[in-house]
Amino acid sequence: MSDSCSWGEIPSGVVESTEVTVAGVSLHALFRPGSPTILFLHGLAGHDGEWKRVYEVLDDSIGVIAPDQRGHGDSWGGVDIEVDRSAYLSDVVLLIEQL
């Protein structure tokens, strides 16, 4: 876990920065355990930091999972990775299972 990522410092106590390998792709994700948990997915050419202002106003008991999708932000899988909806969906399912 880390307290920073490529777009800047993660606010203290808000979320943690982690790396999880799924389907051969290293996914960066912001994570905070809690219940209920909200899954934040960015759009095309986005990254997990787009949700920063939302994380800051959520009650501390609410969980956060916010991945950089494959090929975006701090996630990496190489230049030959698939970048389609099926791959994104599979990544999210595997990420949730590991967290």
C-alpha cells in the first residue's frame, strides 16, 4: 500500500493505494474497506483520481474500490493487452475477489 499515485497524494484516511495483478495485468486501485462498498469506474482516458472529491466527502465507514482500468492511469499490462469491455469487466470481477 502507498499514500500516493501518479496524479498526486492520496488524502490521509481517505483511501489506500494498492497494486493487484489480475489476468496478467497490474491494476492500480484506490481501496478502503467498509460496508457498504462503492465501486468507482472511470471513463475513457480517465484514472482513479477523478473520484477524489467524492472519496473525501464519504463517511469513513463506506468502502471504496476505484481501479485504474487496464492501460489507464497507474495500471499496466504491456502494449499488447486487450482493451475491450469484456477484459475490463473480467478485471473488475477479479479485482473485487482479491480485495
